[in-house]
Amino acid sequence: MVKLLSLTLVTIFLAAVTASSETETETENENHDVDWLPHITSWSDKRIEINGQCDLVMLQNAAFAEGLGMNIHIRTKIVGAWSYIKSVAINIGDDVLEIEGSPNPKDEDAHYWFNGEYQSEELETIGGFPVEWEKPTPYKQQYNIDLDSKYPGKVITIDVINEFIRFNLNGDAFVFGNSVGLLGDYKTGKTLARDGATELQGFEDLVDEWQVIPSEPKLFHQLAHPQFPDKCIRRESSSGASKSHFSKPAVDVEQAEAICSGALDDATVINDCISYILLGRDLDVIADFLVLKDYHHELLL
């Protein structure tokens, strides 16, 4: 059964999500994020925004752990003008762990499938690497896949807040050096097509290229539309967005930063707070971030 840790605060590794120029040399950044909206930080720290809905190959690495192999797929979903990561599936060796959130802010259950079984009590390790589940704050669940037995100090972290998922890959060339997928080619930092040679500059081209295809493993316990050869569904522009439970943010990035930084100290929690405000989420849940009723009242104005 997945191990439960009783922690009140967990520090995780976060990568910058600002764009930078690509490099021909091997990347040295050991932290790579996939954010809730979703935004991806490539191996060369290039920011990639995914505007649509489909199953995508985040990472393929057949050489991981001396041939054990790793695949990471994400499933994105459109709601009006927004798209977000609905679920993530991680395959190591013969094991598959699928994780998703819940739209109910009061739902404290861990929603996961291990080798196709919902909330399987067999989940202790994936591919031999320990898995730990914890609830570091009232609003967040966190899964940690500890790679330390093979790669000292390295870990894969998946954060879940309501229905949103974000994960971080903490590793170096020894861990991810042979990886391909949406994150790009690790050694060059280039966002390459499946042929390993064609460099894709447009985000939409990159997303279409790395949609899960029939020859690749189906990691999610159920299929969801669209599936290849149907293309990824594009989300609407913000100007033509339909109404949904994602409302337009009442504040901009600078205001969100000021509100969250003024009420909170921990950098990780501040980042979560900013993301949630910009997604126009439930104010009662935002109040859990802010703690202080004065800031909750400010958001209501």
C-alpha cells in the first residue's frame, strides 16, 4: 500500500519557467516542471504552452535504469478558454501509476490507478522505486517517486490541487540523458520531431508530433477522445471563450504576486497561490492559501 507521510511542510524542487535560448551543449538544469495550465519547461528551459486536449508523450527513455525504461504521458483537458493537465501516467518497467485530481475541494481521497486497479493496495513501489503519498497542506496532495536507490538524491514529484496536476522531474544526464518527447532532446536541448533530426519551432507542431500514437503503450486505464489519428483538440481563444467553472482572473500576475507574497512565506506555497488565483478558482480554497481573512476579502472586491 502507498506509504503515508505525516508532514506539515514539504520543500520540492521547482524550475524556472521563463524562456531561454536553446543550446547545443548538454543541459545542466536538473529540475523540469510541467505546470497546471499546462506549461512545460523543456530541458533547455524553453517554456512550452500546450493549448488543447489529447494524450501526449511527455517523456520516453528506453535506457532508464539500465534498460528498465520509463514513459510519462499526460492527458490534457479543455474547459472554455483554458486547458489543464487532467491526469498523468508514469510507466517504469512493468508498472504503471496513473494519477488524477478531483474537482471537489473537499475530496481528500487519493485518486490513482496502479497497474489498472483503482486505489490499489499493492502500490509501494513502481519499477522497484518507492512511492510515497502525503498531504503537506490542506489543499495539496503530493506523490514522490524516490529514485535514490539508482540515482542518489533524485526524485519525481507530482502535486495535485483539486483537479489540477503539476509535476517536477529532478534529475540529470544520468537519469534523463536519453529522453525524447515534448521535453525535447536532453543532450542538445532542441525540441525535435520523432525522427530525431527535424527541429520543431512551433508549439502546435510539437504537440501534434508527440500525441500518443497506436504503437506506443496505452498508459491510462481508459481511452479518452481524441485518440490518434484524430488530432489534438485546440482550445478556444480567450476572447471567444465559453463560460465555464474557469472564470477570467480578477487580478493580473503582479497583483496575484503581491497578494500571495504579502500573506505567505514559503516560495512553493506562494507559487501555488498565484497559479490558483490566475485560474479563477474557488475563493474558499484560495483562502486556504492565504490564511488571512483580510486577503480573502480583498479577492472578493
